[in-house]
Amino acid sequence: MHSTIMDFPLTLPHLLERAGKLFGKVEITSRLPDKSLHRYSYADFYRRALALAEALQKAGLKKGDRVATLMWNHYAHLEAYFGIPAAGGVLHTLNLRLHPSDIAYIVNHAEDRFLIVDDVLLKLYEAIKPHVKIERVVVVPLTGQPVPAGLENYEDFLKTATGSFSYPKFDENDPVGMCYTSGTTGRPKGVVYSHRSTVLHSLASALPDSLGLSQRDVLLPVVPMFHANAWGLPYTATMVGCKQVYPGPHLDGESLLDLYEREKVTTTAGVPTIWLGIIQALSKEPTRWNLQKGMRMVVGGSAAPESMIRAFDKFGLEVLHAWGMTEMSPLGTVSRLKRNLLEAPEDERYLYRAKQGLPTPLVEVRAVGEKGEAPWDGKTLGELQVRGPWVAAGYYNLQEEADKWTSDGWFRTGDVVNIDAEGYVKIADRTKDLIKSGGEWISSLDLESALMSHPAVKEAAVIAIPHPKWDERPLAAIVLKEGANASAEELKSFLEPKFAKWWLPEAFVFLNEIPRTSTGKFLKSQLRDQYREWKWE
């Protein structure tokens, strides 16, 4: 017996066509480098995305060719998100915060043929130009300045289209885009997404118990469009037809708050670094901005301290904790409270909201320790392993990394977690960041979260440093808030009621800033190198 259902491929053009036909009047707003606002409609976006697709084909793009983008978050990047795959190409977003040598390596490894670059990023292109073999470079003239000789103006490039574009034939497993990991351990590694994985990821992302995006929302992704494809949000937003707002290169707290208020944003997304800047600006001038009550602030990239969630609640803003990876397209879990937890005591609710959350539909999770799969008891630690229809099954042209996948097909994330009886995942640490002291494990993330709840602490990073007796002990690197004071003794006393004595850091350093990766995470490897020769008294 066979089903009587159509064999209907899941491909990106369905999302683009839906947007063009149903949501033509909806606005897309972008902040440009000079802080002016560019506004146009979905109808304009649809027309221009198809023009880009046709122009690329006329320029010689063949199915499967990689087209790199070196761009901030704005309307032209959204056109590339859809226009490149519509032409049969593979969208390859380049992380503009990486060192030029890493960007050049990624371009060459991916074998990019074309590049679309913002005019404000031409200096970065010039730095990689001698080391790459890109055939054609198209420049988006955001500032209105003339495009340098030898390069093509994006607007002129679109004008080469005649309007007679037709989609090539797609298989849902054809590649649609690729993104490289940030390379915190070794060289960056490429993940290739398919039409099918992108469509399924968009559907799951929009679910009410996931990110809950609908046509009635106004979305502003602060997360860069070059970081795990802005967590897939441009695809999800276009699918549901909500208003989209893009901040360009202006990511400081005041600029974002101004845009939130001006455009009546209901959902935004970014890493904790961004939200720390927002909460500081709100705390200084709590009555200055009139934000949408209940605005959802999706936080990912690294753990959100419970203190941050509580702080935003006081302003009527909802922090929604999520977790994912480039290898997962990237959404893996979202921490929304189950119905049976809504009436739990307040402190218990906050504990759940600070966890990474429940697996999204179609994503399966398990924690695996030395004795096999860990029970879901909220205590037993194990490495988080995942599988699902938008989880990578390997890296692009990198067979030596095959050990990241188990023999039975699960991806080894490198995160150490426990999973409780309700199914909530809580990350204790990255495997490389756990602290083993006297044969027992200490979670640096738990210590950091507690330290950042101290009123004088702006940021805290905890690392393991060698110890002659205990093998490793925690060192806490602290950044204090402007004008605030706190001693090592005071911070240690603050932690004492919350942790066993042997968990408490015995070493504290006070810094002006904590080094970060290109995606805003703490660069703990640099701290470990800096303090590995710590002299214990």
C-alpha cells in the first residue's frame, strides 16, 4: 500500500513565492551606515531577489556555485539570502569579524566564485583579495559613494535582469547555503544546509512553543546574518510574512533601543553581550524608551544568566533562552515553561527559564557519559548529542573531523549537560571549559551566572588553571560596572551560600574587558594562556 499524498519537494522558492504573493504590502526596514532608514516592501524585496537570481545566472552562475556575502544586516543581504539559492547557487555568508587570513582560508576552502560586499567593508575585501580567486565582485553602495574601478555596482548588476527569470529544477536535498564555524578550536569548519533542512527549520522555529514568530510580529535580528544565518530568522520571518527590521552596523544599546521604539519591535534576537548593553542603557534611563510590552528577546550563542532574565522582566521584556549550533542550522532547544510549571514558585520558574530548554520538534537529544546514556534526573552529566533533519551529518570537505559523529549517527556537540525529568536541557559547560578539581567537576557557567548576579559585576568569566595539589582550580576574571567596587573577598562571600566550598574560586582578577570570539562569546582559551602560570600562595 502507498500513501495518496503528493510528492511535494520542500524548497526555498516556496517561501519566496509565498512572501511575494501574500505579503507584498508588509514593510522591511534597514538602518544604513549613516543611520538613515531604508524602507521598502516585500513586493520590492521579491522583485529584487528574483532580479538578483537572474543577474547571477546571466553572469555565468551554475547550479551549486558558491556566492559569498561580506555584509551587515540589511535589505540587500536579505535579497541575497533568497536570490542566490533561487538561481541555484549556494549562499555562503562570511564572518566579517574574523581575521582576514581566516576569511581567505574559508573563501578558498569553499571555492567561492562570486562575492557580494558592502561598500563599507571594501577595506576588508582588499585585505583578502591577494589571497583568494573570486571571479566577480559586486559592491552594495550603502553610502552612495562611487564603486571602485574593476568592481560592479550591485544596483547596476540587478539592472542586467530582464524580468524573465524562471527557477531551475530543484531537489529538496540540493544545497541552499553554507556557514563556517567560528574556529575557536582549529580551523573553521563548513556546514552545508539543504532546501529541505532550511524549510523544516523555518517551520519549527515559528511554532508557538519555539520562537513563536507570526505575521503580526515585528522582528529585529541583532544576531549577524553571517552568524549561523542569523539563526535562520530571515527565512522564518519571510515565511510568515512579518515586518523585518535590520540594524545595519549599529549594534550599541542606544541605537538598538531607538530602533525598537521607532519600529515597534515585538521580537529581537542576539547574544548576551548585546543584552548586557541594552540593560545598562535601560537602567541608566528607565523612562526614556517606550518599548512594546512583552517584547521577546531571544538569547543564544552563550548562556543567559538568571540575573539578566530577572532584570529584563522588571522592564516588562521577556528573555527567551535558546540554544543551538552552526551544525544545527542552528536551533536546538528553547526554554519555554510547560503548563504544569506556570504555577511553580517564582525561583523555580526562573531556574527553568535559565536552562537551555526543551528540544524543538524533530530534534532528538541525549546526554552520554563514561557509563553510557545518562538518566534524565537533572543531575547526571554527559556530553550532549543530537540528531534531526536540520542537523549536519558531516563537515564540508573535512573527513578528519568525522569523529564528531557517533557510529549510530548522533552529532557530538562538545557541551556537557544534564537533562531533567521534564526534558529540559541545562548546559554545565563546554567539555574544554569544565574544571576538574580534586577529581570532581566544577561548572564554570554556573559560577559565571552567579557572579553576574552581583550588583557590582558587569561580566565574569571563570576558567581552570593548573594547581599543584588539586590538579585545577577556578580563576574568576571580573569586569566591574562603571563606578562600582567589589573585592575578591566580597565576591567569594557572595558565592558561599550558593555553592560547595570546594567550588569557590580561590583566584580573582579584575579586567577592563574580557576577550571575545568573533561571535561575542568569551575567549577562554586566551585567558587560560594568560594565567596558566598563576602563582599560588
